[in-house]
Amino acid sequence: MNDPAYSYPPDLFPSVARDVMLLRYRNFHKDAKLCIENLKSSLQILEKENIPQHGLCIVTVNHYHRPGFGAQWIALAIAALVPVDMHWIMTAEFTYTGKWYERIGSIGSQILLKRIAHMYGFTTMPPAWQRCGSAGCSGARGIGICATYKGSNSRSRARGL
């Protein structure tokens, strides 16, 4: 099977890293479009008529990943294809259960993800074990929720989600 190669535009990482450190706002829709335009093969879109073109909506996304394909590419593709800015809800922390770097990875990811959320105007949500207790949520899966808004800045309008 010939899987496509997913790589970021060469100039994107340095500018995103700079803006994460300086807490500068970036537009996720624009960054996502740059990433999708950088793909070596074209993005295959099924049922394009279901992509919202305006108005309010909620889009739910379940994580999928495989070697060579990270779940972030799903969010990047959706953000690039929907023609309006979207407000995304993302995890506030990565968990590394049972790994030797569990504690430092958790703390480091909290800092980094908080800065990324600020930079893009996203809302963060604690991982399932914090929302559901130490036993976790039965059958819980990572679901990203985002809403689209026509018109004004989605950073101020999406707080009620």
C-alpha cells in the first residue's frame, strides 16, 4: 500500500514556534490551508456537499492515527476545507500512562498545549481521567468538538459551548 507522505510546510514550524513562545495569535484556518496545500498528493474529499458553508454547526471528530498519519491531520483537513474560522476544543494535557517520562511529559504538554490553545484561540478540556475520576470514562474516546461561526471573531463568540 502506498500511503501518502504528510509533511508540514518548511516555513511553518519556525513561525509557529516563535508565536507559541511569544503568545502571538495565529489563524488556524490559514495555517491548516498551508499544511493541506503542502501535501504531495491531493486531499480526497467524500460527500463534499456536507461541508458547512455558513451558519452555526457543530462538527465532531474522533481520533484516528496510524504510522505516518497523526490525528492532527484530520483537524487540519477540516479547518482547511470549512470556509469559515472554527472554534476548536482540544485536550489540555497528553497522558503517558506507565511511561518513565509520564510526569514530566504531562507537565510539559500542559504548558505547551495551553500556549497553543491561546495562540489559536482554542478552548482546552482536561483529559478523561480528570473529568471522570481515576477509573476513567467507560468507553471514552477522544472527540474534538468545534463550531463554525459566520461573521465576527469566533474567539469571542464560542465561549458558550
